[in-house]
Amino acid sequence: MGARGAEERQREIVRIARATGQVDVTTLAAELGVAKETVRRDLRALEDHGLVRRTHGGAYPVESASFETTLAFRATSHVPEKRRIAAAAADLLGDAETVFVDEGFTPQLIAEALPKDRPLTVVTASLPVAGVLAGAENTSVLLLGGRVRAGTLATVDHWTTKMLAGFVIDLAYIGANGISREHGLTTPDPAVSEVKAQAMRVARRTVFVGAHTKFGAVSFCRFAEVGALEAIVTSTLLPASEAHRYALLGPQVVRV
């Protein structure tokens, strides 16, 4: 194909990746009517432009300032991995009495895994997290006010950060759209970035939670360095050698 054909094909690959969450070389080759090596070459080009991350046999889309997956989609992606991560993160609670739980599906699973047999105050910008914990007998839930983002059902903007600024929180569970050793923790939206940064400023301890797909990915807005974290909780799908490189920057890395 010529240059125009390659551009159209790559746009289609990105569209499919964003619609389904991942693409497979063999399937794409059949759908597009091209050789597998052509698809691999397209994926390399798209990765160079920061639009996808390649995996063995395929790729998945990278979130950016113009593209972000919804909470509904995240609830269908890598769910067993995220459940393991959430359970391990909840085990790091220690003696914390006040906890910030970030927006996102994995933090929502953390909320479900938190102990219900002891007094706990949970601060969150996430409506789903608040809903999970609202009926828990020993848990007080403080939902931060602000503008609700449709895709994630979480509050942002100055109302949210102003409320956060008035607290001292024992432990913050933080997610991100990407984490890299070079650029730290990133997210596509500046308003979301500021909420996360403020939560970390008022927390004594911060634990990052994220599936292996988050590592090496970089979004638009940086809100923290890796060294600011007490711990990183992810899965064994992140290679041990890469986990060690993150640990050298300061945090304990837990792989489950």
C-alpha cells in the first residue's frame, strides 16, 4: 500500500484498539487484508507516535489528552489482575484511620476490600467508591464536592482540591493513567492531575495501584515522581527486572 493507505490502515487500527481495549496481529491482518508483518510495522509506527503500546502478539491503546477510557470499560479489562492488586493494596492499610481512595476501577475494588470490622474514615472524589462504602457500618465516607466527570464519575476542579487541602490523611491509594521511571505518574486531564497531586500532598503515605499495562505509559499531565511513593502494587505481569528498576527509585514494589 502507499502512504495514504498506510495512514488509513493505522487510523483504523487505533479506532479498533480504542473500541476493544486491545488488538491482535493475526486478527488485524485478516480484517485489513494485509500480511502480519505489515500490521507489526503499523504497530511499531503507532507506538513511536505514542498511540499504542505493543505486547506479545498485539497492542493496546495509550490514553492521552484526547483519549481516555471510561470507568465502564475499565471494569471489563484485566479484572482478575486488578482484583489481586486491590486485595494486596488493602493489606497495606496498617494502622491508618483516614484513607483517600482515588477514582478508577482498581481503587473501587480496593474500597470493597478494605476491612469493615474497624472504624475507618474514607475520603474520595469517586461516586462509585462512595457508593461501595456508604452502607458499611464502621466506615465514615466523605465525598468531595466538585464537577463530576461523566467518564469516570469523579469530582474535580477547585471545590475538590480546596476540600482536600483541609485534611491530614494517613494513607492515599492513588491510580494513574501511566507510570514511568522517567516521567513519574501521569494522567490526561489537568483537573484530575491536580486532585491526585493534592491528595498526595495531604497524605502521610501514598500507595500507587495499577495493572502492568500502566508501566512505561506516559500521559499529558505529570503529578508525582515515583520516589514520592511508599509502595507500588501491581501484578507479576510486570517483569521482576522492571519492578527492581522502580524499587531503586524508593518505593517498595509488590507484585501479586
